[in-house]
Amino acid sequence: MSRTQAAPQDGPSDSVRSVERAIDILFACVDGGRSLDVPELQRATQLPRPTLYRLLNALEAKGMIYSFGEPKRFQLGHRVGLLAQAWKNSPAILELSREALGELWRTVQETVSLMVPVSATHRMCVAELKSPHALSFSRGTGYLEPLHRGASGKALLAFMQRYGLPRNLAEIAGADQVESLSRSLLEVKRRGHSVTYSEISLGTVAVAAPVLGPDGVAVASVCTFAPELHMSGASLERCIEAVTVAARSISLKLAS
């Protein structure tokens, strides 16, 4: 008498791989900064189309992905927002940084922010204290920006590995920018902070320093940015020192 064999079940490695692929899809939506169609998602994730459709259906059923239109386009779903809000309300990095950010704001009297990496290519503002001046710049919490642009991104990117620089700079910034970006990041690593001029907003100066975890890898960056009129000469040097002190203070709290 023949026996009916049970269908093979995914082993632990298959299950983990499915989770990794689903996360890749979510990050593709973050990195794209807009809705994506299936060919765009396939190029971003390098997944076979049947696997991509299967994971998209599973993510949409859980509210992590939302689809619309014909042909279908996909964007992050409402439950991603719930996760982000829960993270914002409770992460240790925000609680541990509150005092240092407040002290930095009182010292520099300019907009102060805390940035965290949200993917291999982008960062997000998770806390911001706005400048009291009429002439100032503010981007707001939730603001996304590529890692290779601006002081806060470069402060993260330079310290995302304990030794050397990330190997995927061509994916982050484009092959034509790898050489200049590498030089810039090595200088940031040497100095321990980053200063940029008009890289994101015209007429602004931004100063940032990395918040390092116990392993020496950046988990966040502290940043202040202001109009060039407010930040030059001695005032710029004071900002660099204050930002570096704030980032170091948070790093020490993370290590304790």
C-alpha cells in the first residue's frame, strides 16, 4: 500500500531567507521614495518574479504593502507607519540622546537633529529641535535623505564599518562619484566629524558627528545646520566642538 507523502516544509534557512527577501522589498520601497511597479521592484531586489509576487501578496495581506492602479504599483502600507510610530515612541537611542540634544541646542541656538540609518542607502530624521531664529532651516522628523548627501549622512556612512569604508559606495552614490565620496569619507573618519556646504539646502552649513555603538559602528548621527551667515569662523568651530561632544556623550551612554 502506497503512502501519501506530506508536502515538504520550509526549513529554518528557507524561512529566514523569505524574511530577508520580504525586508528587501520593504527597503526597496524606502529607497525608491515613491511607489514602484513590479519591474522596478524586481530590479531593486533581484528576486524571481514568482517569488516577488508571492512575497508582495503576503506583505499586502499584513498591511505592510499597499497596491493600486493597473498595472499595479506598490508602496509602503499603513502598518509600517504603526511600526515606525511605536519605534519613535520607545527606542533607547531617542531617550538616551534627549539630554545631549537639548544641551547642544542651547549651546548653538540652531536647528539640531538626530539621524538614523533606515537602509543601506538612506537615513531618517527621528528627532529635531528647531532653531529659535527667524532665518533658519528645518526638515522635520520623518525626513528621508540618501546617506551620501549632507553632513549627517556622511558622518554615518564613514563609520558604518569599524575599519575601512562600505563596499557598496557605487550603489549608494553612483559609480562616477565613488572616488570623490571615498576621499570625503576618509577625511570625515580622520576628523571624527563632517561639515558640508549647500549639499541639501542652498546657503546652509551642516555639521555632524557619529553616534557610535559599543562595536565602534555608527548607529546614528547628531547634526546641526544653519544659514551660512550664522556659521563661519569661530562660530563654526564652536558648533563642531559642541556637536562632537553631544555625539560622544550619547555614544558613552549607549556603551554603559
